[in-house]
Amino acid sequence: MKPIVNIFWFRRDLRLEDNAGLYHALKEGKSVIPVFIFDRNILDELEDKQDRRVEFIHQALRNMQQALVKMGSTLDVRYGFPKDVYRQLVQEYIIEKVFTNHDYEPYAIQRDKEIADLLEANGISFHTYKDQVIFEKSEVVKEDTKPYTVFTSYSRRWKAALNDFYFRSYPVKKYFSNFYKQQAKEIPSLESIGFKAMGEAFPSRKWKEEVIRNYTTQRDLPGIAGTSKLGIHLRFGTISIRELARTTSPLNEAFLNELIWRDFYHMILWHFPKVVGHAFKPGYDKIKWRNNEKEFSAWCNGMTGYPIVDAGMRELNSSGYMHNRVRMVVASFLTKHLLIDWRWGEAYFAKKLLDFDLAANNGGWQWAAGSGCDAAPYFRIFNPYLQTKRFDPELKYIRHWVPELEEFGYPSPIVEHEMARKRCLEVYNQALKK
């Protein structure tokens, strides 16, 4: 006879502790099978078969598996299209309910609707919960219930709405005995799903108190280790946003503000899904981008002749990470100095960033291009030389990534700053007049 079970579906929440949907699944009291799907709709789109994000997910699954096996349970990891996988699961078990956590991206919303419909047709209910943000959707809105589009007002209301309840962890461990008991199942190898491990270390999920305390003064200096590097852990949910916000907020408000930016961009994506592929401010879709492929290639490869830009792009290409201050500089340079469509840069970052998150990446690029909500005004154009003088005066960061800086082979600037600035203002002005 087929076992009667509930299912918890892991996605962007790869941890057993303080996991909202998992808590609700286990608390029901019925045996819970934890499932993860290597989704071919996502994986088939990845050109790089050494994509370290897939390796990171695989590693996180192995870590959870170790803990589950000790409890006499196991992860059920499948590779395929979610609908096909659920058709298989429905054949193998008598499933009463499926639990998971919210995902706010357009693909995920469509996927979850299809799965909910499939389950409903089989008499199975689908339950989803807020887990990856502190506030979501319409929890923080204006008096007239419209969404905020200016960060300062949003963050003020966010902080006013906050109380201990929102930081409280879910006591999942109390219900660990409700995991379905069965023999350990093997997790498919990376090779079997078409990927290959690089074997390089990932940033630690343990944050340093000293880094958080000094965040206000050090976060803009790329030459020192002044940021948490927790992006990848927040992206894939190997740490809890509630625990992180609760433990760091008394130490530094600037760090908390970064977590609020994260909520803000998820809220924007939820209310304005058109930002995927279109400017938040419609007028900016009229800009006549130059889109010079040779210049784009120089930018991608860190060969623009602007050391701070080149250092940032080389750091990204080499490590899958780029310092946040430098992200703003390279994005401004691409969109304003070279007049290359922000969507080109957004797509390149999406391929390369370990902590790639659609909401934040889109928000950051539209901010740099001037086309987003609460963006820098279009006439504010970062001067790479002044940014260097201010944030990397001793060239520590630049010399690390551009060791040939003073050598004959280092390229001359591909564009002259003042000319590029004037050209940008003219092109933007023309588009925005229409």
C-alpha cells in the first residue's frame, strides 16, 4: 500500500532550521517527505556547465541530507520539469498536502500556479508561506494601500511596522520527528544533471560581528573586507533572514537598511512585474542605446582602460562576486559612458553573480541607468576617477585585480569621460523630451 504523506518542497530555503513552510508542514503531525527538484526549466537555460550556483545548491542539499539521515529520514531530490516530477510523486504516494515557501519571480509564480492546479486535480491542497523576506507583497504600503516606489518612505514605514513577531524564528526542531522515515536516497550527482564541480570554497554563512559593527564606515571601501558576503546564503536560503535581521539590527542600522532594500526590490517585482524587460519609468524605454558590441566585450572582460571598472569586472569574472560600491560604478559606466542598454549588463550579471537575485539585480541596474523607481537622477553620472580617489585612494583593490596597471600593455580608456558625460546627457534628454 502507498504511504500517506505530506510533502515539503525546498526551493530558495535550503535549511532545516527556522524555515516557515517546513515548520507548518511538520507541525501538521503527518509524515513529511522533504523534496527538492533540480528544475530543468532553469538549468537548461544555463550555458555554463560549471555554474557554481548549481554546485552551491548541491552542497547545501548534501548538508541537509546528513542531518536528515541522522533522523532516519532522507531528502528526495529529483531532476526534471516540476510538473513531471509531481506527476511521479502523485503515483508513488498518497499525498494530502504540499507545503512550500513563497517565491516572487514571474517564472516561479507561473510554475506554482501550474503545480497548484495539477495537485488540485488530484485532490491535494497546496500551501505556501512567507520565508525569504521580513515584509512582503502589500504588508508595507502607503495609507491609500498603493505600493511605495521611494525607498526612504518605504523604509520608514517598514521600521514603524516592525515588532518582535517579524524577527521570531520558527521552532522547526520541535517537530523533526515528523519527517517521513525511510532509507537514505542518493542525491543525483552534479555530473548526472549535466554540471561539473569547481571545488572552490564559497563565502562562509557565519557573519563577523566586527564587519557588521563597522559596516557604515567600511562598506564602501573595496580594498578591505568590509562587507558580509552573505548574498549567496540569502539568495538560496541557507541562512534565515529573520535570524540575520534579529541578530544584526542592534549592531548597525546601515546593514539593516541593506536588508530593507532587499525587501523593497522584492515588493517592487511583485507589484510591477513589467520591470523584467522594461524600464520602471516608461520614458526610459525610448533611449537610443549605442549598444557597441566591441565596447561591451571590453567592459565584460575588464579592459576598458578605466581601472576601477576593470577591477570590478575581473573580480566578478574570477570570483562570482563584486563589491557593492563597484557594482554601482561599473553599471553607471556601461549605461552612461558607453550608452549600452542596462538589460545587457543585467543579463551579464545574472550569468556571473553567485548571489544573483532577479529582484535586486533588476533594481540595481535600473537604479544605475536612472530608469528604476527611486533611481539616481539620469544626470548624476559617476566619475570613475573621483570614485577611485574617494573609495580606493591607495589603489589596493585596483592593484589586486589590475596588476598590469602601470605597464605598457594596459589599454587606454575606450572613451573620454567628459565627452561621454555630455553625450549621455544629450541622448537621455532627447529620449525623455518625447
